[in-house]
Amino acid sequence: MLDQMRRKYVMKGLAIFIIIAQLSAILISLVVSAVYPSLGEKMWFAIVLSPVCFYLIALPIAWISIRRAPVCESNGPVRKRMTVKAFFMFFIVGLAFMYIANLFTQGVVYVIEHITGAETGNVVEDIFGGVSPVITVLFAVVIGPVMEEIVFRGIVLRRLLYLGDKKAIIISALAFGLFHCNLTQIFYAAALGIVFGYVAVRYGRTIYTIILHMMINLLGGVLMPMAVSTQNTFLVGMIGLTVIAVIILGGILFFANRAFIELYPAPACENAQPEPWAVRRPERVWEFFFKDWGLVFTLFCVLMMIVSLIM
């Protein structure tokens, strides 16, 4: 069926994307470590290598498959401009979603550590903790958000809108979470993916999600860790209170505005008319992650997550 082919092209592209990116990073790291051991040991090298492997090596290859899936637009109205009020509402709600997901992650980590008796660590802190704030800002606040939004909200999400807004947002968000391949980020990335996905669908532009992504990464990945690292009891306490306040405010904003959430059914996609023999049926969310190339994508991401926990 035509829908199955769309699913195949998108999930095959994502599977190729993550597999080639991860394997090329491992291969290049091994070669560099063998030829230039001192360079291979530097943390900044791993940080620079990651976007090179993902976006200069893997993405062009993955694009060969993804581009075959037709682009769709939402069946609902698209707002061209976002008000300042709406922007900060999405920002606060996104932060609240992220903090709640982080609390859930900490619960999962506690259970794993209790069962295994070993510390899981924090991949993000391990990577960016040993480099200068300039490198952290460049790669975690600028390059990362820009490229991730282009891929997941600009490329992937628009090719899933044939399913309707709700399924497209959920699938792209889950894929975004799995894409990070580590327990620290998987849940909050998926939660943020829902907020970013909704913004991208309703406003039709990735520039808003890029800015939101940058601001959240700046706050959560740079400013708050720097504040915590000071070990100032008062400052750390204020951060804790701020997190609680954001969760409460974000919850109030979400529930107060949930009646205004607009999710529309499947639209008619450009150049996507079914063949006479095609029998159309609704695609299920689970099929994107547990069938064919989607299963390959899921298993590889889970495998890399397990590896990150062991190492």
C-alpha cells in the first residue's frame, strides 16, 4: 500500500541516518586514536566529530530514501506569525514538559542502578562537562538545535502529516527521543518533540522551533549546569524552586489552553494520489517503530543506549 511505502521511506531514511552516523563516528574515532592518540582523547574532538558524521556524512545518504516520501501540509490553518505571548507560553510549557520527563528519567535511572548496583552516569555531562562554555554553546545551543529541527521538524514531520497532525507529531517526537540514543535524553527529547512538533505544524515554520530549542538548550545545558557547578547552596536552592515553579506554571498554561489545541485529520498530500490497486487504511503509531525499517531504527537506538549505559 502507498502508506506503507511512505512509512518505509521515512523509517528507512532514519535507520540509515542513525546507523551510518554512529558507525562512522566510531570508525573515525578508532582511526584517529590509532594515528593521533592525543587528539582522539580530547573531548572537543568527539563533540566536533558528531555533527560531521550526522549531518555531513549520514544525512545526505539518508536523504536518498526520505526524499521519496511526499511532503504534506497540515489540513488545518497555518499561522504565519507567532505572538510574543504565544512564544513564551510554548517556551514555559516546553520547559515544564522537559522537567517532568527528567523526573521520570531519574526514577528510571534509580530503578536501573538499584537493580544493577552500578551507576549509569550522564552522557551529556560527560561530554560537555570537560570542554569550554564556548564549545558547548556552539554545538549544543547553535549547531545542534538548528540541524535537529531541520531534520525532525523540517524533513521528517512534514512527510508524516499524511497521517494527520496528532500521529505525525507523536511519531516524529518518539523518533526524536530515540535518535539521542541515551537514557538521559530520550524521554525529555520526546516530550520537547511534542511541543516543537505542534509549533511547527500550526505555524508552518521551523524558525520558531529552532529558537525555542536554542533557548531551552541554553538554559538547561549551559546556564543551569554552570550555576550548579558553583556549589552555592542558595543558588542551587533557587534553581530547584524555579524548576518547581516552571512545572506548575507550565501545567496551568497547558490545561488552561488545551481547549485551543488544534489537531486536524489527514490532509490530501501533494503528488501522493494512491494507485488504483492501493487499499488505504490508517497507519498505526507502533508500526513505525516495530515493523520493517522502523524496527531496525528502534533496535539500533536501544542498542546504542544500552552501550552508553555500560561504558
